[in-house]
Amino acid sequence: MSPSRRVSLVLFLSLLAGSLLPSRAAPLTSELRCQCIELFSGRIPIKRFARLNLYPAGPHCANTEVIATTTEGREVCLDPEAPWVKVAIKRILEKNNENNQL
């Protein structure tokens, strides 16, 4: 399986899984479109993230979308340009890289 197909498959499965949880994101319908209607402007401590999904811009949406699922199960759309969101993504990627090297 080519890397681009693998990324597409992971993105599709993430979108499908995300549509099953109640959220402030737009519901996924038969057409692909942006999931985030509004962006959360506050700050969430990284330890409260249960999951962080990053959806790059593409034919379904012109915006990069970052959707965080909190430990309470709430989904929140974050501003991908906010400095604290960039730091959170970097830390989570670094942590995942450390775990993968073990």
C-alpha cells in the first residue's frame, strides 16, 4: 500500500470515528466538508487531552483542522495557528517518537 493511500485510509477512519462522538464539530454527512464550525479560543492543558487529531487541508476542506478530545470525552476544535496548539502538537509528536523508539 502506497504512503498516500495509507494516509488517506487513516484520515478516512479518523473522520469516521470522530463522527460517532458528540461534539461541537459539524456532523459528517455523505459529502466531505470542514468539521470545525467554530474554534475554541481558550487554552487546554496538554494533560487533559485524551486524543488530538490533525486533519490537513485538502479537497474536503481548505483549512487545517485540529480536533482535541478531552479526558471528559468532549471534542473541541482548536486554532491550528495558535502558538499553544503548535507547542501541544510538537510535544505530543515528540512523546510518540520517544515511545516508538522503545
